[in-house]
Amino acid sequence: MKWTVMTLVKRASEILAERGVSSPRLDAELLMCHLMGWSNRVKIYTSYDRPLAPDEVESYRQLIKRRVAGEPVAYITGEKEFFGLKFAVAPGVLIPRPETELLVEKSIELLERIDRECLRVVDVGTGSGCVVVSIAKFLKRDAEFFATDISEKAIKIASRNARFHGCRVTFLKTDLLKGLNGKVTAVISNPPYISYSDDRVEKSVRMFEPPEALYAGAKGTEVIERLAVQAFRKLEFGGFLAVEFGEGQTESVREAFEKAGFTDIAIFKDFSGKDRIAVGFKKEQGEENA
């Protein structure tokens, strides 16, 4: 059989659908673009009848085999789009999720309102650097940017992404805010927030993505609880903490924020209507939590 771009994409989509992949057509198209070196899926439709050489067909089959085995498309292609930007990713680094874009949107919105000549912003658990780089790219304010992660691999990938997008970020390999000097205006984080007992995690996520970027104890909020305490100490008065959290954790996160000393706590829903982002402010002057 003579395979063309479109006939092979259609067949791959059918195979992925049969194997229970959630987005078979999208994945098939992304992998075809990766194979051909195309930056946009529109190219598939403008080159739909392009015949493929036997070696191209075999290479594509190998990519589809990897996807059938559960390997995420982002790890196969080495990149993931987030907030309209492309980010390099690799095994050992959490793949950016669409819902985390809300964290970026709200953080930029709040940072724009703060009355400071120069802001100091830190992204905790930066992973690929998608949050801090997106904020640095689109924030229309003078600011210093910092990012932390316990993973050396994540720091390397995030640094690469910052350089690619022309953003100046100081990266620090550390646990949460440990070792970060000086006060900051905002602490922003998409921390691990899945409980060890949560059985809703997709198989491909469990198999391929780094557990230290996913799981946070029996409740799933242990990292957020530690971060809230550290962030309150580190923030300037008038600054804020913004974190992403999981389904069913709203009250636990609110309690952690209140216990740490934050006020004016707000919860924001994601595009599917689920509570996703918590923001708290360090507004009152006085003694900080011990």
C-alpha cells in the first residue's frame, strides 16, 4: 500500500482510539508533525496527499508504538505548548497542563496591580519553567524572576526554556524557598498535590512522569502546607501566594493559608468549573508566624 500523510494519520488515529488513547487524532497529528519537522498541524492538511517513503512510514510506526505503550506525546516530541509558547520537556520533568495557564493569568493580573517600582517574583517547583517564563514574557512590569526546584534535571530544562524565550530568571536547586535571599513580592507555585492513595491518576502519568512532581503525602496538601508557612515569612507586606491545587482540596488549602497568616484568600475555578487556584495576601503588618 502507498501511504500518504493523511491516510497514515487516519490509520494511526484508529489504532490509538482502539487502544483507549484519549485524544487519538490530535496525538496522531502531533506525531506526524514531529516526524516531518512541521511546526503547525495545518501543514498536514496542505500536504495531505504527500506520499511517504518506506523509512518515513516505519519511523512513524515506531512513534505510534511508543504512544500506544503510554508514553506521553510531549516526551516523544520533546516539547509542549503552554500559554501560547513552546517549552522543551523531557522525562523527569512534569509536562505542562492547560489548567496551569490559569495560575499564570491570575498571577499576571495581580502583579500588574501591585504598587511597587520593581517586583520580585519566585516560582516554586518550576519544572519546565513554563510558569515563570510565561509570566516573565507577558508581565508588563519591571521585575526580577527567581525559580526553584529540587530536581537538577528540571533546573536544566527550565534554564534552557528561559534562554530560548529571552527571559532572565535566576534558578536555584533547593526545596521550596530554602536558601532564597531577601523578601519577594509574590510566591507562585504549581506544587505536587496528588495524594498517594488517589487512584484517578492516568496510567501514562503514573508510568512516565516524575512522582516527586506529582505526589504530596497522604492528603496531597502536605507540600502546600509547608510552602504556605515559608511563603508568609518570605513575602513583603502586600505580597501574595498563589498555588494550584487538586479536586476536593479547597478547604484544606484555605485552612493552610489561614494558619500561615494569609488574609483575603480567594479561590478561582478552572475551565472545567473545578476549584483550581488559591491566592492569599500578606496584608497585615505585625509579627509573622513562627
